[in-house]
Amino acid sequence: MTDDENPIRVLIADDQAIIRDGLATILGLLPDIEVVGTAPDGREAVALAVEHRPDVVLMDLRMPVLDGVAATAQLRADVPDAAVLVLTTYSDDESIVKALRAGARGYLTKDAGRVELAAAVRAVARGHRTFGADVGDAVIGALTAPTPAPAEDAADGILSRFPALTRREAEVLAAMADGLGNAAIAERQFVSVATVKTHINAIFSKLGVHDRAAAIALAHGVGE
């Protein structure tokens, strides 16, 4: 989407003018970020994205005319190279899952500080997925199936979608998607916790994610 020599082009969509202006000011002060436009609703956000081809669209969820989820889905079709980073006051499971299924690559609440916001913009611009600290647990909770498929079947499904993974990495990811922690995964796989951590780091690298919540989202087919 971008490289280290060119600034990250950002479009801001929020129905509150004071928030749009504040975000534009905060991000515009950063040397590696350029704000290319602001929109008060989802429909204008899509139109401006088609015109300006931003690297990142900072997207509110609750907006008039066209809401953030619908706008995210439209952007995925019309401007697929633009990464959507949701910035909203809502952190309930339903809002998170809807946004991710629509194609958002990151999700922050408006409690995020400027450092976290800037880091998230940079992460999604580079193709990674990112979630705010207060959102990660909700993602895991919402996407962890209460009656998971057998581990072998789940690993087969993961391998079919992510062939870059090894068989053992797919099994570890399937266990993560079942809600298991590192110690429980190690016990299931008859390996050390250190080995599990090595597999998890490899999974993050191959899937282009930064955290457990993002990996689990992909394991459940959200945001592919």
C-alpha cells in the first residue's frame, strides 16, 4: 500500500466535525502521514476514496447516509488497496465482528491515544491487522466457537486457506481459535511452551498480523 519513502495517505470519515478536524490535525503533524480528505458520512468517504486513492481510511461506524460497515464493504469492492481502520466509540462484539466481516483491517475505540492511533495507521498501511488493547479480548471472545470443530479438521481447513503455514502451525492456530492458551496448546501438541511461542511468531509473520486476536479472526474466516 505504501513504502518507507512516501507518506501514508489517510482519509478520515466521521460525522462529527470536531472529531474530523481533530484527527486531521493530529495525523497531519506526523511527517510520514498525509491527510488527503475528510468526509461526514460513508457515501462521501467512498466517493473521496475513489478520487484520492488513500492508503488508509479512518472509519467511524455510526454515520448518516451510509454507515461505516456498509462503507467499508463498498470500499473493499471499489478501492481494494485502501485499508480501513475503524475508529469508533463502540466496542461491543456485534460491532466488531460486523466491521471485520465487511473488510476492516483494524479496530480502535476513541479512547485510543495519539501514539496508538498513529501506530495503528502505520500497521494497516503496511498490510497488517491491529486491534486496540480494549478490543482484542472482545474479538477473541466473539470469534472463539463454543463447540469447536475437531482440531484435525480445523487445521485442514486453515491449511487449505493459508498454504504458507506448516501443518504444525495450522494446528497451533486451530488451537488458538479454540480459545486455548500457550500452556494448553503445548500440552495438546506435546511440545514446550517456548516451541508454541515460536510457532505463534511464525504464524503472525506469515499471516501479516501483529497479535493473537487478529490471527484468531483470520482462523474464523473474518476479514480475509
